Amino acid sequence: MNYPMCDMQRVLIDTEELDAIISRLADQINRDYAPVPSRTTLILCVLKGSLFFTAALMQRLTVPAELDFVKVSSYGKGTESSGELIDHLFPQRNDWQSLDVLVVEDIIDSGNTLSRLTERIRALGAASVRVVTLLDKPSRRQVDFRADYTGREIPNAFVVGFGLDLAEQYRGLPFIGIPREDVIRAATEQASPQK
Ligand code: IMP
Ligand code: MG
């Protein structure tokens, strides 16, 4: 078996199913986001993982929308910086009051990142803030957070592909896969080598 399939335990969501999920989400969004005068729909892609999902979703939208990018990380509970959201990239705009923001996320895990990010966008005065996520792992939640649109709930497994990475690899896979245990272990050890 060749790369990248040799590194996968199994395919969780194949390309055809991804396609159907994204079309369904786009239908829901197209129904909900009728154009409103003096308001702008802003698709806010959460980098890097949501790049592929955002592109596929936007191609199916029939409502006028702008595109912007955000790159944030959050420290989970138990670390010194608990509660903090770190911006690596944040849209510098002065028109938040007229924006209906649709945050596009690849996966919701603990819920920390999105609960802080949506709080932040609300505090900037956005007209509305909603979240669409391709995947959701509800069993991993640390804070109460629910997306407005969810592609598919998945069990507690580490997944890669369609934007999602393991140590920055596998983002380009056209499906969602579960890497083999030893592949995950090797990548994790490489990221934080034992001294
Ligand atoms: P959280 O909801 O704040 O815990 O963060 C979710 C972020 O963690 C996502 O945007 C992903 O970048 C990353 N993440 C969570 N679960 C996975 C996974 O199974 N594969 C790859 N990245 C993941
Ligand atoms: Mg992400």
C-alpha cells in the first residue's frame, strides 16, 4: 500500500460522503442567510484546518458573501494561560456592526477555541455570529459549546485529512482518515522528544 493510505488505520468519511455533508450544510446556510440591505455576510475561515472545508462550502453558497481568515490558538484548562486566546492573524476591519459572521471550523473538540473566538467577535459588535463545523467530537467537550451547523459527529478518535493535520501532515487527503496508532505515536514523539 502506498502513502498516504499505508499510514491510515481506516477511512472514517470518504470523499463522496464529505461531498454530501458539505452540500447539506450549504443548503441550510443558503436558506438561513437571505441577503439583508446594509449587512454583509462574512465567511470567517479558521486557519489552517478549515481551508479545504471553507473552499468547498463557499463554492456551494448562493448568498453573497465575503471571505476573511483568522488564525488563533487557545490554551486549554490546566495550563498557566488558561482562558487566553492567542491571535496569530485576526481581520483588521472597522465594519463589524454590519457583519453577519459565519465562522467556519474544521472540528470542535474541547470547545475552548470557538467559545473564545465567538465571544471575541461578539464583543467587537458583529450583527450576528454563527458557527459551522465540519466535524464535532461532543464527548471531548470541556466547555458548553454548540455549533449552529454541524456536518457530522464523530467518536473520540484523532482524525486527519481535508485540512486536518497530524504534526502538519496529511492536510491534503481528500477524505477523513484515522491514522494508525504507531503513526500517531511517532508524530507525537517527534513533536516532543524525550530527553
Ligand atoms: P478545541 O475545540 O478548542 O479543543 O480545538 C479544536 C482544534 O483542535 C481544531 O480546530 C483542530 O485544529 C484541533 N483538533 C481537534 N481534534 C483534532 C483531530 O482529531 N485531528 C486534528 N486536529 C484536531
Ligand atoms: Mg482548527
